[in-house]
Amino acid sequence: MMCGAPSATQPATAETQDIADQVRSQLEEKENKKFPVFKAVSFKSQVVAGTNYFIKVHVGDEDFVHLRVFQPLPHENKPLTLSNYQTNKAKHDELTYF
């Protein structure tokens, strides 16, 4: 993978689901609602001074959200951060940088 360029979209893994689960409460707090479903579907990653993850998450019915999660470098001992997100997404919407 080239540093700075996002990877190709890949199917979500157990690690992707774990990352999404760790920022779920941050999203629910910002949106002021609880999501009945929170299933990571696909993701892209981007190597920066740490890693950005762009994750498509199914949140119930036909609704999806796109998350941008920042994972600091391991030696920094900092938690994952929900950097940005997009709501009102559909299953076919492409994950893009935002």
C-alpha cells in the first residue's frame, strides 16, 4: 500500500467490526440516537501518521453510515477517534475520502 493513498475497498473483517464498535458510542452521542444494528460492511484504510479507516456500517433497515476513524500510532497509547461521519447513506454508495 502506498503511504497517503487510501486502499481499495475491502470486505469488513473482525478487526474492522471491532474498530466500528469502539467508536459506536461517539457516533450515537453525536447523532443523539441509538442504532438498532451496527454491522461493518466494507472499509478502506489510509496510512498517515497513524491510520485512517473509512468504514461503511449498516445501522438498520436500508440505512448506512460512513465513518472515518483515526487510529494513532501504537506507541502513542491513544484511543481510536471518530474523526468524521456521513449519515443517510445507501448500500450502493461508494466509500470516498471525506
